[in-house]
Amino acid sequence: MVLDIATSLQSPVVRVALGVLAAGLLYTLARELRKIPAKLMVLMATAFLDMVGLLIVVPILPFYARRLGGEGFTVGAVHFGIGTVVAMLVSTFTVAQLVSAPVWGRFSDRFGRRPALLVALGASAIAYVIFGFANSLAMLFISRLIQGAGGGTVGVIQAYVADSVEPDQRARGLGWLSAATNLGVALGPVLGSFSVTLGNKVCNLGGGDVAGLHAIGHGMPGLVAAVLCLVNMAFAWNYLRESHHVTGEHQVPQKPRSSREAVLRVLEHSGEPASRLIWIYAIAMGAFQGVTAVLALFLADRFQVTEQTIGYFFMYIGSISVFTRVLLLGKAVDRLGEPRLSRIGVTLLAVGLGGMPLARSLPVLALAVAFIPLGTAFTFPCVTALLSRVISPRERGLYMGVQQTFGGVARIIAPLWAGFAYDHLGTGVPFFTSAAVVLATLLLGVGLEQFVRPPATA
């Protein structure tokens, strides 16, 4: 008999256990902070604030789209419903992000990581202001385009980590960075809800008839996100130091590749180490995002989970992810090395994805779900750290951006497949197919040990 998980999550015992888990997470992070190098702490704070601003806006985007677009719009004989409009808004951000990622990477290779991050933060601030005061769907799309273009600096941030730490510490550093962004994901929606409440109070000042106050009230979430971006820019300007020394790069006579050349290189020479690592990253990222797209539907259909209880699952996944990155990743890399640990991560991710449809009880589901954040925590930082080793430092930002481009394409294609498969082929098909393609990337990881040189001994 299928266990009613929705009822189980209403239990005071379960809620107390989740509260203890959250408290333990905060205590663990506070204890581990002193182990993180100061230069990474500044970057982590920058990435954390950036993610908080993004997650202020993302959860309320559908409500803005419905308010401005009603039931959608019609082009010729084709009607685009509001659900399709929201999907297009989400895709607009992703497309802008994946197109701009190699450009930002090359910019950072030429001019430095710090200028690239500062310009991107400024673009995000402009996008948030446009979002806040948008009075049409067209303005929403413009804000998402600008925001996506500014959000193409994930590869730049990863390159900053690779510049700042020794090769054998890069996976650990990337794990710390992703832990900081996960905290931003958790806090952003809370601050967004507070911004909406504050905006409603502003709208009601003066009896709700003052046009200026009404506009500011509706725009409050966007304004709060923009102010946070400006604070982040000031923080980065004062405390973030350049990690990429561009002066020495111009002494290298070889002309650096363009973004297009780098992308084509990955497609045409898939057997090269850098290409293999980018494919592993993209396939695993796409499989993870595809399952995430239908996860709420699966949990609702199989276990009667509702919008009131779905948050517990993401809290559970996020907590395991942060714990793993902060406590386990560094020790595991020291013991096993990035190539072997990445293969372990791929296997765990595949087991988690394939195991979820087989779960018929809360304990089994919890075990299957736990494999997913464990797998991603071991896979993505290790693959990115390996990529930083097999490419030239002068093209590090470019190839980190190309990795994000391939990952972005996968994040678009995989959810479309997952939604189609869920509707037409069976609720378990997206999970099983995602597990299969992730498991197949093990073949791409064979022999990567030869590209990881052990540290020189005296």
C-alpha cells in the first residue's frame, strides 16, 4: 500500500526532526566557515547575495505574468496560454544565459574576472528594476533577457575559484561555492515573500489612491533585488580581488580561441579530455533538471504531496547537498581523487534517479532521494575541477563558459523530454531514462586519471 506522505509530513515528530536538521545545518556551516580561505569567503558572499536576488524574483514571476498577460496572447491562429508564457519567460533567461556564458568567459580571460562580475551585477540590477516596473509582457521578457545575460557569469565564478586555489583544492573550493549558492536559494524566496508583503503595505498608504506609491508597491520585489545587487557590487568592488593576472597572458603568442571555435571544438573533438568533461557535466545536469521539472507532479500523483508539503522535500535535498559539500567533499577528494569520485557521484546520481519510481514507502523514497544530492555534490565540483586542470589557464574562463552553455542547452532539452515522457509514456519513464543516460557517462570518464598530475614532492 502506498504510504500517504502528505499525512506523514503533518506529524509534529517529522516537523521537529526537520527543524533539528535545519539547526544542525546552520551549526555545521558556522563551524566550518573558519576553514575556508578568506579570498573564497568573499567570492562565496558575492555568489550568495547574487542568488538571493535571483530567487526573490523567480518564485513570483508567474504571478507577474498572469497579472500582465491574463490568459496569454494570440499570434495569428496560435494561442499561447499563460502556462506557455511562463515557460517562455523561464526559457528566455536560460537561452540568454547560455549564449552569454562563453562571451563572459572570454571577456574575463582578457580583462579579468572582477570586471566581468561587476558588469554582470550591474546588468542584473537594471533587469530587476525593469521587472519591478514592468507594465507589459514585453517588458517582462526584456527584463529576463537582460537578467539572463548578466547571469552568464557562472563560468567566470568557477574560473575565479580555479585561479584562486591550488589544483588539488579546486573541487573542495567549488563545493564551498555551491553550498553558498544553495543557501541563497533557500533564503531568496523568504525575502521575496517579505518584499511582496512590504509592497502591499506601501500600496495601501494614502488609501491606495496614490499612483506613485501603488507603482512602487508592486515593484517592491524588483527594487529589493536591485538594491541587493547594488550592495553586492559595492561589496565586490571593495573586497573582491582580481584572481586572473591578464598582464602575463599577452606574452603568449598563440591567438586565443573564439567562443564559437571553443563550442565547435567540443562538438567535433568529443574524445578530448576537456570535451569529455563538458559532455559529462551537460548530460548529468540535464538529467537532474529534467527530473526536477516533473518531481512535484510525481510526488503529488504517487504520494499525495501538496504545495504545502513539497517544500520539505527541497529542504531535505538542499540540506544533504550543503552537508555533503561542506563536510564530505574535501575529505573524499583527498582520499579518492577527482576522477574516481566523479564516477562515484555519477553512479549515486543514477541510482537515485532510477530508484525514485521504485519507492513505495517514505523510508525508501527518502533513501532514493538522498542519493541525488550526494551524486550531484560529488559529480559537478569534481568534473569542473578536472576541466580547470586539462585546459590552459589563459582559456579557463572561456571553457568554463562553454561548459555552462552545454549545460544550459541540456537544461532546456531535458525538461521538455521529461514532461512529454511523463504525460505520454509513463510516470517512471523520465526517471529511468535520466538514470540510463547519466550511467552512460561513466564511459566518458574512463582514463581521466592520467590528466591529474600528483603534487610535486621535494
